[in-house]
Amino acid sequence: MEATARLVRTWLEEAGATVRSKLRGQVEVTEKSSRTDLVTNIDKENQAFLVECIQQHFPEDQIQAEENGFDNLTNQSGRTWIIDPIDGTLNFVLERENFCMMMALYEAGQGRLGFIYDVINEKLYWGGPELGLFCNDEPLPTPVNKDLSEGLLGINAYMYAHNIHHAQEIGEASMGVRVSGCAGLEFIAILRGKHIGYLSNLSPWDYAAGNVLLDTIGFTYRSLSHEKLQFEGREYYVGGTPSAMQTMQTMQAK
């Protein structure tokens, strides 16, 4: 895992440098399902680069990714890479910041490595249960296990506005809610002890890397519709400190 992690870090650092360079020029934007569901030429090019890296070094591995027909995965046997080439595309297009790149490696459905790259700030959060948690070359301490009432909660704006799965009540029980529009940044906030949890509606590439890193520090996550995440389509998702997760689960059961 250490050798693989070192290799993936070089891929992401190269891809990040390319993204920062291309952001200075014209970004080609097209709509997918709606005017707020966007994809850019950089999403597609970035994913193509990462897929090529995987296929060159690990040709037998499976790949699940957001763009270019890689979104469906038939099974999770063997080794699977899960890629989000640009997480937070609206932020990427409209703000040119507050976005991430994410990759994860799973073996037989178990998370082995996770990578969340804050591209603009050049901070790569990475690790796995066998390696620990790092930001670039520095190990990170495990955050304090705070309860829901003791911290900030990252949340999906639509879920909060429409009180889906008691999102409003849960938000009001926290110290306050925050909406970033980027799953990767929300996971980083938990990993750094800035937030106590994250409630959202996510696809597999949105949560795969974050789950590996939450496992690494002993934090928990689950689907709001199933006990086990399905890694297929969108799912209502919650993750965070063990104490906050227990409180949120109790509130949602009422």
C-alpha cells in the first residue's frame, strides 16, 4: 500500500498542476441533466489522464468514475479504483476554487487507500487503515470525538431546505450548518476536526475516498436509506464522529 500510495500521489500532483494551469484559460462547460449539473473539458481530460495511469500500472483493476461511461460498476470483486476528477464542478466553474480531486482504491469492497486533493491550496489528504492519515507529508492526529451539539455540520442545501431525513432538526441541534458545495472539502473539514459530520446526497465517487479516510481515523458513515452503501447511483449519506453519528441516528429514527 505504501508504494501504491506514493505512485498515486505523483499522479494527483501532476494532474493538479495541469488543472491549475488550465484554469488560467478558457474552460469549456456543458450541461448534463440540468443547468446546475455541469461538466467541463477539464473534468473529462483529468479523468482520462487518471484512468490511463491506472490502466498502465494496474491493467487488471476495475475503474468506476463520474464521466465518459465509467459510472456503472457491475461488481466490487477484486481491486476497484473510484475517481472523481473534479468534485464541486459548480464551484470550479463559477468560483475557480473550492473544489477537489478524489480517488480511492477498494479491494473486494473494502477501502484500502483514499486521496482527497485540495487542488488550489495544494494540500493532499491521503491514507488508509494500514497507513494512517496524512496531509502531504505530515501525519494528522485523530480529531476529538465531539457530539452533534459541540460542532459544525456540513450539509446539502436542498436537504436542509426541504427537511429531508430530518436535516433541519439535525442542523438546529448542531452548533451551526455549513454548505460548501464540495464533498471533498466537507470530508477534509471532518478529518481536520473542523466539522463533526456531513449530511448529503452523494454518488459513489463523492464518498468513496472520504469513507476510506473516515475508516482510517475510526469515524463512521452510513446510507440514510440502507445500512450499507450501495456504490450505485445517488444515496442519502451521513458521516462523522461516532458520537455525532449516534445522536443523528437517534433523531432520524423518531
